[in-house]
Amino acid sequence: MGNARLYEIMKEKDAIYAKPDFTEEDGIKAADLEGEFANMNGWEAESDAAALLNGLLSRYGTSLYIDE
């Protein structure tokens, strides 16, 4: 994973939201994680990575090896 902390937040959020006995504490923790996720541009991370890869593929074709 490219950004370890972002991935960690995603996993932690998913685990909290999957709990059948979601508590008020869980809600507070989830809100904190959502804030951190948003501050790290988590919602844009996947599309940003796709744009980066598309740019590389446009420049170098199907191979990302620069020496070819």
C-alpha cells in the first residue's frame, strides 16, 4: 500500500463500521478517523493514484521501465 497510515485508517474505520454492537465510543472514534482520513485527502487517493499511473503509461507505454 502506498500510504501506510491512510491504509491503516481505512482498515480501522471498516472494522468499526462492521461491528454489530456499535457504541457511542465507536462513533466518536469513527468520526476522528474520518476527519484524519479527509485531512489526508483519502477520498481522492485512489483517483490520484490512477491519474499518476495513467500519466506514466501514456509516457512510457505498457512498460514502466524507462530504459526500454
